[in-house]
Amino acid sequence: MMFLWFLTPFVFTPSIRPFRWSRLFYTYVLPIIPLVLLIDGLVSCLRTYQTRELRELIDGLAAPEYWWEIGEQPGTIDGLPVTYLIGYPRELAPLIGE
């Protein structure tokens, strides 16, 4: 997925309006824009939390009025799991099946 994100500027840059020669230069001649997107994607992947880390985060919260749901769902594009943390107000918990 990150490799595709890196290739996106090469494909879509010519169609961005208004047209600027500098944009073409920084994409194709000196590929600063694609490199920034690659680094941004890499750092974003490294910042993700595991379910254990999310549980540690909410254990330290003083928010008893919320019910927390932590889990993983299989990814659709690359098959990697997507980790999630959702907080529900306790008064809605019977409606969502606590």
C-alpha cells in the first residue's frame, strides 16, 4: 500500500490544476514530493498502536462514564489487520450490546 502511495504523485501530477512547471520539476526531475509522501507514510505506519498499547492507554483514563471497545478487523486491501478503539457513553451501552 505504501509503495502505491509513493507512485501516486507520478501518475496524477500532470492533471493537477492550475498547471505549474515547478510542480513537474519537484515531482519528476527532483522527486521531493514523492519522497515526502513516502516518508509520511512510513512514519504513519510506525505510529500505529497495538491492542495491548491501546488497552494501557484507556486503563489510565478516569472516564467511567464510557465503555471502550478495542479490536482488530482484517484489512481489505493488503490483508493486514486494522486496529480500532471506540468509546461509547455508558448510557448507550445497552443499545450497542455491551
